[in-house]
Amino acid sequence: MFEHEVTVCFATMSRPECAVRLTKSIRDVYPSVRILVGLQTKGSDSYQAALERAGAEVVILPFDYGVCASRNRLVEKVETPFFVICDDDFIWTRDTKFDVALRALRETENLAVVGGLLYDLWSPEPSQKDPRHWERHLYLDASKRLLTMVALEEAPLTPLGGHSDVWLVDAVMNFAVMKTEAHRSGARWDEQFKSNGEHEDFFLNLKLNTGYLVGYCPRMFAYHYSVVPPGYGAYRDRSDGWRRLSAKWGIDRIRDGRQILELTTGAFAPIPEPVSALRRLRGWERDPALGRDRVGITPDGKFYCAPSGSSLEVTSRQIEDRIKRARKEVTKTFRSSTSWKVTKPLRFVGRTLKGIARGFSRQRSK
């Protein structure tokens, strides 16, 4: 069913070993799925031949054509109702499954995108892996020229109606299933972006200019093993995209957790971590559905607190009020506990003895 409903699309430039590796990994799992590769590399004859031998349909594009323009050209050739977007340095395995995401897309008319989970690898084999997360809620404040991005674990979780394994967000990573019809009715990549800024722009457009929803499904996952050839970083790290994002949306900064990105320079600056007192009120809890630590208020009012190293940045008045209420509730719960009832008299005795000691000390100083 997957191979008849879905086309896989990815762009590649200067990384033939990554593109061929991804194509082969897809073919191992889904032998007959259509794979469209946008090839934008100089002297690409051998590159093209290697991809075609691996089982890809290659679309030749100008060098440094840009990831946005490349994706648009590829999706214009898609004939299936859904397509998968990914990067050329991903790896699929037999555990890379799309049934939950596809069911949500079929059953929810205005759901356009369902993103998945990525595991970063430190070797080509998935033995040592670390989960990578970039699921965000986006809040554009034109008066402050600020885009605030709130991580999924920092906000109340909102499941997609009827689909407990899919959570509503505003932005996901570059591993996602999308509706082809959504792309043709406005959910396109802006081709003025080549690198940096294109991701935020795509999902801002989706949220503010279309009626489509975005979901996140951690049960859909793949692996990420990056290779950076000489000279590749110069194209990837360009700051021009950030300046274009600033001009298009009227923003100067992006606030994401405990750091701020200045769009005019493309430089990140850390900001102090607030609400650190919350850590003293309650131990850490883990959310098994996400498989990672998180902080926030769930719809049933349960409060989660994250460990050191995660972002606790309060980015809206609503979240700030919820945290204040949570602090009061945690304090109230503690004061009704046995520990409080035992330690309260001891604290009173301790304060009394300290007062007596200070009095003697003052008498002796006279």
C-alpha cells in the first residue's frame, strides 16, 4: 500500500555517497516505491549513474539550485497522493514505517504534514544513537519583530483528534509525509531561500496563510548520519537566508529556548534560564510517549519539570501563568505531606535556637 500511495523526494548536492546510501536503504525496505532525486552538482555524470543504479529517478538541476526550488521541482513530478521529504544524509531501516502518519493524513482533511523522529548516529550502523528533536510551536510577534519558537516538550500536549500517536505542532524536521494536494494549493517552499531560513518560512506560511495543520509522530523514525565534504559547509552556513527571512516576515530575531538568533548576522546569543526554582520543587519525570524529558502543563493539569540542559524558557503569558499555578500547587502538595509535618516543628526549633544564639552574641559584643 505504501509504495502505491507515496513518492520519496530528496535533493542532493556534492554528497554522492550519502545520496546513494539513502537510496539503497529505501530500496531495501520498499523495493518498488518511486524515488525522485534532485541532483544539483557539477560534473554529475558518475553521480547520476550511481543513483540510477541504486534505483532512483534522477532530476538534473543547476548547481546550487537551492533546496526549496529543488523540492518544488520534485513534488511537481509526484503522481501519488502523498510524498515523503527527507535529506540526503538519512538512513531508513525496516523499522521506518509510515502507517500511523498515513492513517492520520487520510482521516484528517486539513492535516497536511506529519513529521517523524530522527536519531543521530555516530557511525554508519545504528548502534549508538541519540534522538534529535525540532518540533516547534511558532508565535510571530510583529510589534516586537520577534519569532518565538516553543519546543513541544515546553507546551501543553495537544493530540490530533482520534489519533493518540500524533501530536499537533506548527513545525517539524525535514523527515515528513505530506499531502501532494496541499503542496499544489499553497504549501510550497519559497524559492528565494537556498539555505537557512527556508524551514521557518515554510511552516510560518503553512500556519499563517493556509488552513492546514501539522502533526508529529514519534513512531515514524529514521536515522541521520552526516558527512560534510570539503567546501560543503560554505554553502550550508550562508547567512543570506536569515536576512531574507527577516525582510519577508518583518522580524529581527528568533527566540528558541535559551538562545536568540539575530537574523541580520546569523549569530546566536544565549539568554539566562528563568524559572530555575521549579527544579527545587519537584523531581524529574519522563514522558514515555516522547521518550525524553519534557516540561509543561498537560491538558489534565499535570506539571512536568525538565532536567538541567533542557530549555525552560517561558515564552508566553499563558505558559507563565500556568507555571505560577503549578508552583503553588506543588508547594501546597508538599506542605500537606508527612515530610512537611515532621520537619515543620524542627524548623521552628531551629529558628528559635538561632534567635537565642544571635541574642547572646549581641550581649557579648556589648
